[in-house]
Amino acid sequence: MGVDAERRIHAPADLALVDAVHDALEELWREVPDVSDDDRLLFGLAVSEVVTNVVEHAPGDEPATVVVELSVDHDRLLAVLSDDAEPALIRLDEVHMPAEDAESGRGLALALAALDELRHETGEGNTWVLRRDRRGPA
């Protein structure tokens, strides 16, 4: 089965990117209205957390350039984020939820809990793959 809807964003790693991704997700939900509320909420949370981490932690004097590809098909929700920043030294197998009184550090733990797959690859930058299998109709 093919893709039901998709969006592509190419932008600097700044706060405007986070807003653009939220807008693109809202467009996808309007285009594919049968995505369940739980899938929308959890996938959107995971994507938002990872995009925010990319924006906040991309090192360098100039913002990195990020390409975000979002797609929805009958079986899954998928986001692929690629940037040209220095490779991030992240071990997803060591990510855990911080203590209740911690002021940060929950983003990747929340994303891992909400997704069926969260993968980080490095090379000429970073690539994040976020996949949530659809659980059923709205």
C-alpha cells in the first residue's frame, strides 16, 4: 500500500522549525482523518520532542539545516529527520526517564515510550527515524 499523505520541511534548526513541524502534522491529520486520537497524540509528542532536541542541541555557530519528512500510510506514521550538524553522541539503549524533580531530559524517553521504532544514525550529520504503527481507527 502506498503513502496516504506526506509533508517535507527543509529549514534551519531553530524554533520556527518546531512550529513548521506542528503545522505539517496538523495538515496530515486533516488529510488522513482516520488516524486515531492516540496515534496522533503519541506520534506528535515523539516528533515534537525529537525536533526540539535537534534544535536545542545542534552545535555550531550557524544553525544546522534539517530536512523533516513526515508520512502516513494505512499501517504506520513515519518521520525521518536528517541534519547536517556534527554527529550526536547518543546511545538510545541508555536513555531512561529522569527523576520526577528533573527539569529536563524526558524528551527521548517519552519518544521511546510512544514509538514502535526510534533510531538514530550518524554519518554526514544525523538521521532520526521515528515510526509508530497505527493502532486502529479514530
